[in-house]
Amino acid sequence: MTRPAELALDAMGVMPEAPLAPESLKEAGLTAGFIYDMILKTLYARGTLLGRDLAQFMCLPFKIIREPLKFLKDEKCIEVAGGDLVGEVSYRFALTDQGRQRAHDANKQCAYAGPSPVPL
């Protein structure tokens, strides 16, 4: 019987290192439009979320979604519904009526909302 740890070894019998977290959208292999839709669909499905919880749900560092959140806020698709003074990571983000409509439209194209697919 093979043990699970043995399954994780590469062809040379060495345990591969975990990939580093991406530092940017480009490094993550994602487009801004994809992230905008993922944020909107996630808030649509899960309701108001803290910035850190949104990033965790999407399996991305908060620094990658910081600018997309600002863009969506400037576009009046999301709003800050409260939070601590610690910074954006602790803000509670919620959809506006316009954001709900955009999320609904994005769901028609693809209803997936979850961990962001990034290249290894």
C-alpha cells in the first residue's frame, strides 16, 4: 500500500516546493476583468465580506485584489459597509444595486465563484 506522502514525491524522489504566492495579477495569470467578475460573483453568492475573507475565499493575497476592489468601488459596483481602522483588509465590502446587476450578468456567462485558477 502506498502512503500519501510517497505520492507527493517527484520523479527524482524529491518533495517539490510549494509554489510562491503571486505578487500581481500578471504573475497570477489572471486578467483584471476576470478578477472584477470573481469579486462581484463572490459577493453576490456569499453576501458582505471582509476584504481578508474575500481574498482568502478567492485564494489570492489581498494585495492582488486591492486595486480591483478600488476600481469596483469607484465604478459604484461595491461599497464599504463598515470595518476597522486597520485598513482595506478589514473593510466590509457589499454589492450596490449596480454591482448586483453586473454580478447577475457575469453569473449568466459563468457561475463559478471560488478559488482563483492560477498557473503553477
